[in-house]
Amino acid sequence: MRRLNRKKTLNLMKELDAFPKVPESYVETSASGGTVSLIAFTTIAFLTIMEFMVYRDTWMKYEYEVDKDFTSKLRINIDITVAMRCQYVGADVLDLAETMVASADGLVYEPVVFDLSPQQKEWQRMLQLIQSRLQEEHSLQDVIFKSAFKSASTALPPREDNSLQSPDACRIHGHLYVNKVAGNFHITVGKAIPHPRGHAHLAALVSHESYNFSHRIDHLSFGELIPGIINPLDGTEKIASDHNQMFQYFITVVPTKLHTYKISAETHQFSVTERERVINHAAGSHGVSGIFMKYDISSLMVTVTEEHMPFWQFLVRLCGIIGGIFSTTGILHGFGRFIAEVIFCRFRLGSYRSTSVPLPDGHTSNHLPLITDNSTH
């Protein structure tokens, strides 16, 4: 009884077989079919490898929403070298919300030599090259996001030569916290002195001949400091053509949440517009000599997430490649055989063209001779 039930089950499974087998005696092979099969297998292998490389790769997804965080502080990371002695310059932030000077105690004034060493010049050249490529190929920013914390540090390397030259510049580096409102970070002559109506700089004791606001921005970023991220102003160098010259940077800061498979951090991207002019009151060009970075916070927040293709989607795409190539090559092979048979059949019919047969009365017959059994003897 059990054997009978098993036999019925096997018969039922055979009836449900969606892949019936054809006896080998009914299968006809050909050289053209083998060639097409070889091309199909090669194409499948190539596309499978390419699809696997796409499956291993990741991409960045950008989502936008309104930034509702107005109470937290904004961190500004600064590393700027000015071609003036440290006792002649001062850096501070003017907060537009409170119209007062924000504390810049987190900044360090370090006397240095303005000219870079050979290794530092190479670092600056490579950084400027990357900046130019980023302006042309915006998709490279995704590569930088994915390589954060994995690439080499983007900070200026220390000097490898023992320069005997006395320090002629001031490196202002460190970080400070400000409110998340528009503000103005500036470096100008003299130390800042806050007072109820605003702020002032002690510039009376510095002669105009010593003004030199040639500067190099080794690093400027907003938010959490992430090694490997290259910001728009990193590596920028400006040489002043006049003692009384103003350099302005108009910055729009966009809060950004970065989520990759390596890190999860809150940082800020920014775009910048540069402008510089010579201060000449007689010519109507008014202002104060120095370096001014006016920043504004965007109301939108960007969430950048690294995504990966699901495994089930990879299998579906792989099945589509294999099935599509088999179907397409089968159709092309069948169409090619049909064309070949039509051409060969026309040639074959051409060998049986009508011939002129002379008749006894002097006429000719264009009909094919009738082949009978007696004519074969």
C-alpha cells in the first residue's frame, strides 16, 4: 500500500514537471549552434562578473529635511596662516544674533615661517589638484564620504627641514563654538577688544607698511572634525598685492548627517564665494584690511546614507541576465538559420532553371523534360 502511494506521488510529480526532457535522439546539434552557445556563455560570464562588481559597490543616498535644531552650538575648525607676526593680528567672531564678540579662546597663535617646505608644497599641490577635480567631477564627493577615517590625514604635514629663518607669519589654529546663526569670523590688525556697542581692534600701534594679509587656509570646516574629508577652502593660498587689502569669503553652511558603513557623524558641508579688493578710501573703496569669512546657516539639513544592493535584487538581476541572453541568442540563432535556409533554397531552385529543348518541327520548348521511369533506363 505504501509502495502504491509512493508510485502515485511520483506520477503526480512527473505530471507537474515544467522542464520536460527531450530524448537525445531527437536533438540535432550544429556548428552554428555551438558557436552561438559559446558566445552566449562568454557574454553571461562577463556580465555576471560586472554585475557582481556592481553588487559589491555602494552608493550615497541624499535626503533633505528642515533642520529643527536651533539650540545647539556650531563648531568651527580653523587652521589659517597669515603672513604677519602674531602680535600684530587678532581673530574673533562677531555673532549677529547677540551683536557681540564670541569668545575665541580656543584658538592658538603660533609663530611660523610662511614659506612651505618642499614636502609641504607637494602636499599643497596635491590638495589643490583634488580641489580642481572636485569642481569638475561632483561625484568624487561620494568617494570622499566613503573613504572618511580610512584615508590619510588631510592636515598640513610638519616641516621636514630645519629652517633657520626667523618666524615671519602667524598660524592661527584650533576650534571655537558659536550659535547656529549667521556670523562673521575675521582676522585683522590688532587684538580684539569687546565693548557694549560692538568691538574694536587695537590697530593704531601697527604701521601700514607692515600690513600683509597674504594667507594660506590649510583647513576650515564646520561641525565634527572628520579626518579624510576635504573641504572647499582646504589648500587655498592668497597673496596680497597691496598692504591695505581685504579678502572676503561668503560661506553657506549646510548641516549634514553622514551615515556610512564605517562612521556615523554630524558634520557640515559648505559652499563659498570669494572676493578680494584693495582698500582705497580716496577711490571710494572703503572697508578694513583683513580676512573676513561671513557664514550663514542653511535651514535645510542633508542626510547622506551609504547604501548597498540587497542580495535578493542581485539574484533577480543575475537571473534576468542569464535568461535574457539565452532567449536573445536563441531568437537570433533561429532567425539566422531561417535567412540561411531561404538563401540556400533560392540557390537550390536556381539549379533547376528551364532549358530550351529543340522539337522536330523547328520549334523549341522551354519546359523541363518530364522524368519518367522509362527515361531512367
